[in-house]
Amino acid sequence: MLDALVNAFGEAQQRLFEAVVQPLMFQAGAANLLEDGYVATGWLLVGLLQLLVMLTALAALQRWRPVEPVTDRAAIRVDIVYTLIHRLGLVRVALFFLVDPLWDAVFGRLTVAGYGGFQLDALMAPWWPGVTDSALFAFVVYLLVFDFVDYAIHRGQHALRPWWALHALHHSQRQMTMWSDQRNHLLDDLLRDVILVLVARAIGVAPGQFVAVVATTQLVESLSHANLRLWFGPVFERVLVSPRFHRLHHSIGIGHESAGPRSLGGHNFAVLFPLWDILFGTANFERRYDPTGIRDQLPEEGGRDYGRGFWSQQWLGLRRLAGRG
């Protein structure tokens, strides 16, 4: 079944590229970048499919059983801007021009020097006789690997104060919805992407597999950020991150603090699988739905300003990083 889905996606990507992207690239004089344009078309198609799911299924779920009434639509509109920037591939295009040439040069030199990467799924093949050629097997392996990497990154975002200065923007949303996942400082996104790309190159993830892993992760994150009073029951709550599990991570004074208002840390850092929080002692399975945000936003704690618009949020993040905001 997975092979059929992959083939269907590839056909749709080819049609979109030939009908829309390729003619635009020829008109722009970018015929030398057609291969990269084809890859970008894949990211664009993934983003469009994700937006379709969000606007239909996830939006319906939020209307069905919201945690809280929507009172700050302006804040949500800014989150929508973040989502469109990411899901329509604008961030990927920027990274292609700014960062990817560096990694091409670095890994090219390593390959010449005899330090090439390896195929993780091939390395693990002897452990799983009979399924080594399965696309599903490779997908599951890489999904687990990248989810662990995301967990480690997330712990760093909360444990290292300079990194928290950027990541705090993500937690400053007091009106959390399915759009809140991509509410990040652009520099924070860059740091995370650098790590994920380095890991992907090191363990030999094929481009199509990497796109599938990222797409799956993003869609689950949209669900886990949703304004949705939902948990998966006593068993499956420990299998997949639910809206309840992740909302606690965003809860004031609980999710991103460990021992008081000045101590970073917290609970429920996992992106897909609570397994990592269970193994490392950061899981909290309390069935509660608390207000979201950061303690220092509260009037009685100083009312720190994290910005209301996209550019003000980005600027204030840089000021926090420099110790001036």
C-alpha cells in the first residue's frame, strides 16, 4: 500500500512540475535549476496536502471539542502566516540557497576523503529478514531515528538559555490551535534544520524518504497543537503524542519549567512518540488542560512582550538572544 501511495505522489509531483513549476522556471531563466525545482515541487505538494487535511479534518475536530473558546483571532492569523511560509516551501527555498550549498561542499569533501555516509536501513537489514526491501520498513526506521533527534533538539531548546530565547516565541502563544506548530523564530528553524539535514546525510536517507518523514511529523504536530480536548486512552496515549499530552508541554508553569519560574526544563518534549519522554523521565500523563503560554507573560510576573506581529516577534527574539529583551 505504501508503494502505491509513493507512486501516486510521484505522478502528482511530476504533473505539477511539468504543468506549473517548469514553465515558470524557464520564464525566470532558471533552467539550470530544474532538478532542484522538481524537489521543491515535492515539498509544495506535501504542503498543499497538509493544508487540505488541516482545513477539513483538523478544523472539524477543533469545532467539535475545543479546549477553550477562540478569543484572540489576530494572534491565530499570525500563526497562519507562519504555517503558510513553511508548508508552501518558502523556508525550504531559502535554505536551498543559503545552506544547502555548504552541506554539498562539506559532504563532497568528506566523500573524497573516504568518509562517506551509510544507509541505516541497509545496515539494519540483517535484523529484519524478509522485509529488508520494504519501503515501509525504511520509513519506520527513519521515523524513529528522526523523532529521537527531534526529542534531543527539543530538550536543547529548553535547557540552553540562548536557544530558549529563540524557542520561547513558540511557547508564547496563549491561544494554541492547529496553526501554532510553525510559530517559530526563523533562526530557531535554521538551527533545527541544520541538525536534521546533517543527520539525514550521515545516515543516508533518500530524498523521498526524508520528505515523507518530515511530512508525517508536521501533520502529527498540527494535530498535537490543536485546540482539541482529546486524549488517546490509557494505552495509546503512551504510543502517539496527543493534543492533551502536548498541550501540557505548553502549559504555563508546567510544561517548560522544572523547578520554578527561573528554571528551564519541563515535560512532554516528544514530537511523535512519548516513548522518549518515558525513557528519559520527562513524561507527564496527567489528564488536565491548562492555559498555555509562558509565566513571564502574566501581568503579575512582569507582562513580558513577545510581539503581536510576525516581524515584531522575530525582532524581539533576537533581542532576547542578545540579552536585551
